Amino acid sequence: MEKPKRLTPQEWKARMREKKGETKKDTPDFFVHESSYVDNGVRIGEGTKIWHFCHLMSGTLVGKNCSFGQNCVVGPNVKIGNGVKVQNNVSIYEGVEIEESVFLGPSMVFTNVVNPRAFIQRKSEFKKTLLKKGCSIGANATIVCGVTIGEYAFIGSGAVVNKDVKPFALMVGVPAKQIGWVGISGDTLLFDENGMAEDEYARYFMTGETLKAELK
């Protein structure tokens, strides 16, 4: 199999303009540092910034206004929504899908195979991991493949998540356990005698074992 050609940011932008029949723009739609690589077949949204020593692999789709810190690897075939912030030293593997406004803390870890062996090819066994809108993953946390992290959930630093996480859940520990609820603001929610809580973004109430939000 032929190795994908690594394009400089300038070559990549020129190819996309040519494909769209556009003329050269004075201001680029996105920023890629000259030390980073973008493979063929990558799409990057307007306003996104990709900093030092990153590598985006073929088939990856990155939304608008995202930020990638130093030494990040993405793909192949990863889908990332708008407004995602990826801190330094994060690898986002095939099988991971990230919705909009997600925060990935420094050196957090994804996996994509449950039982890896160096001498066994298991690319056909990659499990899907889904991070829903607005959730945050703390520094050095590990997300074991095959789980879904709910909207606006908060995973504490160093936690190991090996099962699905409810929307707005606050998770800490190894393995991660829920110790409370957080609002859209990221602050811990304090409930009144009627079982209601609020922050500047929404009012919150329990429906069974699930927290619901009414936006203000």
C-alpha cells in the first residue's frame, strides 16, 4: 500500500483552493504550524488552529474554530465537531467521534481495541467511542474504547472511564465513578429542597436517574 503523501500546509491549502476553483486568499481560513503534517484527504474548518508537531491523517474531518496544542495526532478517519479544544500530547484514534465544544485535557488517552496484542492485527475490531456535545476530559484521564460520554459530562483528571457516562455526570477515580453533577458552566450543581439546581446557562432537574436541563 502506497504511503500517503505528507503535504505542507501551503500545498494543502493550494490544493483545496484549486479543487474549489478559488483564487488565492490573502488570509487563510485556518492555521497549521509549519512543523505539522496534514495528509491527503483531510478537511479542516474555518478558524481552526493546529500548532507545533501535529499530524492529521487521511480521511479526518475537523470542524470550525477548533484548537490543537503541541504534539497531537488525529486519525485516520476521525470526525471532530466545531469548537473542540485539544490540549498538548493527545492522540485521537480511528473509531473516536467528537461532537462540538468538547475539551480534551493535556495527555488524556483514548484506546480503540479492548485486548491489543503487538503481534495480532485487530484493525477490524476497533470500537466506536463517542464524546457528546460540551463534555470535558481532564488531564491524564483514560477513555477505554466503546463508551459514550454524555453531554456536558466532566471527567476528572487521571480518571479511567470504562463504561458509558450520563449527561452532566461528574466522574473521578480508577475506575471512574460518579460523585455528583455539573452544569453547562462546569461547576458542581447544588440542589434545593425541590430537587432543582441552576447556573447562568440553565435550570436542572432529575427525571428518574437522568438530569435534564432547561436552557435560560
